[in-house]
Amino acid sequence: MSLVEEIEARYREALKNRDTARTSALRMVRARLKQYAIDQRQRAALSDAQAREVVAGYVKQLQKSIPEFEKAGPAGAERVAALRAEIAILDPFLPQLLDERATRDIVAAAVAELGHPPPQRAGQVIGHVMKGHKGEVDPALVRRLVEEALQT
């Protein structure tokens, strides 16, 4: 079952169970998937990688809005809780990122492949890693590990 089909199945199940929070979150993701397909002028079904990219973008947007609602104090606390619940609902559809040890191995290989460039060229190493492992590694972790690797 493709990721899009799984989202559809869980959406129908949430509707049937009258789970409004899950229905709402999955409805938003379905709308974003359909809009992505329209924007890309894609008639065939979206691949799992494309679907994960869309879900990850939506979750990232939700995560970015949390600090704004936290600034509102008690008035925004309810919305923050709702956003975190929505992120938890969508978590199974996010790409599973490699752990720090595996990412460290990838960074070490990239540094060796590029001939251990100076720290000023960290962006080149980060770009090399991200290009080869898009969706597999956490960009913030890659940046930290590259900076550590180039300092030694």
C-alpha cells in the first residue's frame, strides 16, 4: 500500500470513528497532496518520496507556528496543544531520519571524499551530504557534525 493510499485509509477510518482531530489533520494533508499533484501537473499517483516530502513540509510549517502561539501565553496554550497533537498524528507519515551515528559515518565519508576541506568550505560538504541523502538525514545534525569534523 502506498503512503497516499495509507493516508486515505486512515482518513476514512477517522471519519467512520468520528475522530475529529485525526480527521482534520489527515484532511489537511490530503488537500496538500492534491495541491502538490496539481502544482507539479502530475496525473499519476504521487510516489512515497513525494508524499513524505509534502507531509514533512506541512509538519515543518506547524512546528514553526508553535513559538508564535507560545508567545501569546495562556491564550495560545490551547492552540499549541492542538498543533502538537496534529504533529503527533502525522508523525508516522514522516520520513524516518538516520540516527547520529549513521549520519556521522556519512559526514566522515563525505569529508574524506572531498579531501578534508578547510572549515570555511563547510557548506560544500553539507551540500554534498544533503544532495546524496535528501530526506534521510537531519540538516541541522549534518551541519553540526560537518563543523565538528572540519575543526579537527
